[in-house]
Amino acid sequence: MDLSAIIADIVQSAITKGATAITVSVFLNDKIKIAIQCEGFIFPSDAECMRSLGYEYICQGEFTNIKNRIEFISDCPLGKVEDMCVSILSANPRLKEFRFIYTKNDNEYIFSRNETLVLLGDVFIGEYNVLNWIEEEIRSKINVL
């Protein structure tokens, strides 16, 4: 299993429990650090409760949990984060906002659902062509980093 699938599971769990806006941050330096922040959802502070919510993969290592934000370091391969972003967007077209921040060696790319919709004009976020464009946009931007 790759890290993008784990992130997607965590985010989808948070959304089904009330999260209305999500920011997923990936930091690539020596290790892969992930931060997930949710508006409208508070992560449990107890490791056992985290496991019961299906977050057992991150509980194998250390994690930091501050109310609506969780951070962890993983040694899993990252996988296709662009597919993860499109999966979250297509399954949850009514999210208030979805942001994906990708940082590699002090270079940063930020994807924002809302800013993308402003850029693209009057389109539905769940439309096939829009999702394909978003996937390619994210892939090309992070490959440059």
C-alpha cells in the first residue's frame, strides 16, 4: 500500500465525520512528512481511537495530533498523489475547499480547489474533463519540483 492511498482513507474518513475543508501537505526532504488539517473535524488524541477509525498505518510510527491537524512521518512510498487528489475531489464535489501542498527541498506547489475553479470558470468540479485536467496539472507541477 502506498502513502497516497493511506492519505485518501484518512481524508475520506474525516469527510464522512463532518470535515468541510481539507488541506493535505506533503513534505519531502530526508523523510516523507504528512500533515492533514480539517475544518469541521477533530482527530482523536488517543492512539487506540485513531486505530479504531482506520488510521492504523500512521500509528505504527510517531504522530502529532493537535485538534483538527494530524502530522506523521512515513517510510511508505508516496505513490500517485495526483490520483489521490482527484479521487477526493470526485467523491466530494461539495467540499468547501481542498488544498494540496507539496514541498520538496524548499520548493513548493499549492493546488487549491477554489482557486482552480476561479481559473477554469463556470465548470462542475466532478466533470470528467475537469478532473483529468486537474490530475495532469498536479502531476506536471510536482514533477518539476
